[in-house]
Amino acid sequence: MPVTAPVAYDSKIEGNIIITQVDAAINWMRKNSLWPMPMGLACCAIELMASGAARFDIARFGSEVMRFSPRQSDVMIVAGTVTYKMALAVKRIWDQMPEPKWCIAMGACASSGGMYRSYAVLQGIDNLIPVDVYISGCPPRPEALIEGLLRLQRKIDTEHSTLEQKKEFFARFS
């Protein structure tokens, strides 16, 4: 004799209802669709390009859409040596990116100036723009960039996305 389901149970509804917080839903969408703005300034850019190839496939993380337009990007990957001559261009592109935006410093040169202790090299991109994730190495492997993207996803997952909107709303109307 077959077992019947309880009367209060409706199998048609199961799987169609999701209960969550608004922050969790927004952060889930943001972390799974990171669109990088590549700032390939030196040899680290080769490893950045390799991470988009079939062997490493950053498409698994929703980051395969390399946008060369700052208005369509939400994460800037600074890969390589930042000279003072390029610093203004990097800052201008950063300012054109819409909020929320994040930054990954890829390699020793982007993180701390690397081996170049000269008057022409910026000693870390964090002197110019806020950095969320640092990736070490000279140059770092594509696996390290993937680990950096995973760390950025974990960071985005813990943000309070609606809190900033509430502050802006009350600041505007109070």
C-alpha cells in the first residue's frame, strides 16, 4: 500500500519558495557576476589573460566578461607596475566605474611597487585607490587570481548592501 502525503503538504509549491534577506539576495547576485576592468600594465597582464583561457576558466565565477569600459565594470584588476605617468589614468578609470566597485591588486608591483624603488613607480596602488584583495607573486599564477576572486566573493557576501542605500535615503530627505 503506498504512503500518502499529509494533507497540509503540497508538492507543487516545494522548491518554488525561497525565504531570504534582501542583503543576502543582493550580495549573491553581486558576487556571482563580477565584471572585471583589466588594467594590465606589465607582465602580470599576461597571467591575467591566461586566467580567462579554457584551462583556468574564470567563467565559473561569473567573471569572464572582461569589460574594457569602466561604466560596465565593477571590479578593477590592477595587474603590474603602476608608474606615476599611468597613475592618473588608473584613477580616472576608477572614478568612472559605478558603485559598488572593488579593486584587486595583482602582483608585487601593484601591491607594493615590487622591485622598483624608483622615483617613477607608485609604491602600491593602495596609495591611489582602495584595494580589497591583494594577490602576491611576481607574476602571480592564474590560480592565484582565481583565489583572489574567491576571496573577493567572500568579502562581498558579508557586506551590508542595503545599509548604504538607507543612509543615502535618510541623508537626502532629512
